Amino acid sequence: MDGEFPLYFWSFNDSFYIVEKVAKKEPYNRGVFEERYSHAMVLQQPAQALDVMLDGIRLFPWDTQVVDAPNPANNRSSFYERALDLMGQLGVAAANNNDAATKKKYFDQAQALFATVAEKQQFLTTLPKSQLDIDTVVDGTDGICRQELCRHSGSAETGDGRG
């Protein structure tokens, strides 16, 4: 498949195979989680999509919100938000099927996850203000301005070690 056929000849199954192959080599790649989530949603498999989001939460426990400034159209909901939404959907579906045990499982799971988010928010209030300030950083290599979380008191880190 590598270079043999143009992309428009690839099927949905091919893309799933490629994503899973990349996932094995790059388990911390957020794009892989996004693709796996998208595949599950396209296939209308919310339980599988929930598993993907829970795996994402396990690997990225502080994934609260991603902002792709300066293009807010590319923003996405956090793993937590999507997991809570899926738990709600699955709980309602179970209630509609008169499956009280499954409904309770998903709603209890959602309450526990919501409590985790609340604990994280509370923890953030204990951090020094300098760790939460958002500054605009100009990276000298490409001249692109972007907002980043300050990691050091009084300065923002560009991500390339220049501070």
C-alpha cells in the first residue's frame, strides 16, 4: 500500500488498519486517539469510542481543553468531555432498553469521572498564579505567535528549550 495506490483508493478499513499500526508505534500520539474515536463514531460504536476516550484520559490525565489558536474552528472537546457525553448516551440507551444495571453502571461511571474533573479543577487553584498565566509567545524560528501556558515564573517557554 505504501505509495502503490493514491489515497482515494484506500477504504475505511485500510485507514483503520493504518491508524492501529501507527498506534502500536506511537502510543502517545493524540492524533491516533482522534482517529480511533472518529472511526468508532462513524461505525456507531459509542462503547468503543468511550474506551478510546478512557485510554486517552489514562495517558493524558490533564487533557482538559485544547485550543488551536489562532484557528478556533479546529478546537476539540477534551477527552473528559467526550467520555462524559458518551457515558450519558450509553446510560440513556440502557434506560430506554429497560436495562437498569447498565444504566446505573454508566451513570455511576460518569459521576466518578465528573468528580475527578472537579478535583483537578480544585487542584489548579492551589498552583502559583505564574504557572497558570497565559502569555503570547513568538517563536523566532517561524515567527508564529501562539499562546502557551507559562512554565516558569515571569517567562513563557517556547517548547524548544530557549525559555
